[in-house]
Amino acid sequence: MKKIFSFLLLFLGISFAITAQNAEEKAVQSVIEQLFTGMQKHDSTMIRATFHPTARMQSIGINRKTNVMALTTEANIDGFVKQIGSLTANVQIEERVLSYEIRVDGNMATAWTPYELFVNGKSQHCGVDAFQLYKTENGWKIIALADTRRKCE
């Protein structure tokens, strides 16, 4: 009887941990979805709300002149937020996430999200977004975002 009781306690503990992990993974995914919804709506307030104030962005793509992979860095997200927020209404942006791979450990999370970017319905590029998030008192915030960019096949 003790063995059965111990097994049940262990099973319930594991089940609770998995449920809590799934809830955090869903919360992380929700932040990423909010970012992309904000981009579609050109809503700089919605976009900015997903980022921690100290967030940084980097992109890795092919340099058109040298045809070599290159790293570009933005010091912070202000330029990105302003750029998306100032787009005219006739510019439609859609970043399609193909899948989510989310890992959570305490107040830190990572998300690996392959994507395709479309502007006015035309494919621009594909790649992977690699998010780092931190759980603040106000929920999960993106603290770093790196992406790759390549021509879609």
C-alpha cells in the first residue's frame, strides 16, 4: 500500500510539473504571437509591450554584394518598433511561424520558431527566429531576438 501511495504522489507531482511547464510554454508562445499580430497591425504599442526595455536584436543573412552570411546588430528595439509602426496601411506584413520549440527553466525561456515572411502576399525570406525571454512581474518579455534570413525554396 505504501508503494502504491508513493507512486501516486510521484505521478501527481510529475503531472503537476508538466501542466505548469505547458502553461508557461503557452504564455511564452502568446508573447511571440502578440509580437507578430502587432507587426501585422503596424501597432508599435503592441510590439513594444512584448519586449523588455533592454532587449537586443540581431539578424544573420546573406550579404547581397558578397553573397556571404553576415551578422547585423541593432543596439535596441527602438528602430524596429518605429520602422514597423510607421509603415503605411497599404503594406501588409505577415510572419508565418511554422512551428514552436519552447523550453522554460524558471524565469528564463527560449523559443525556436522557423518562419516565412510575406510582404503584400509576396514571399520575402525564410529563416528561424531564436527568442530569449525573461519572466518579469508583468509576464514574459523578449530580452533577445536573433533571426536568420535566406531566400525561400
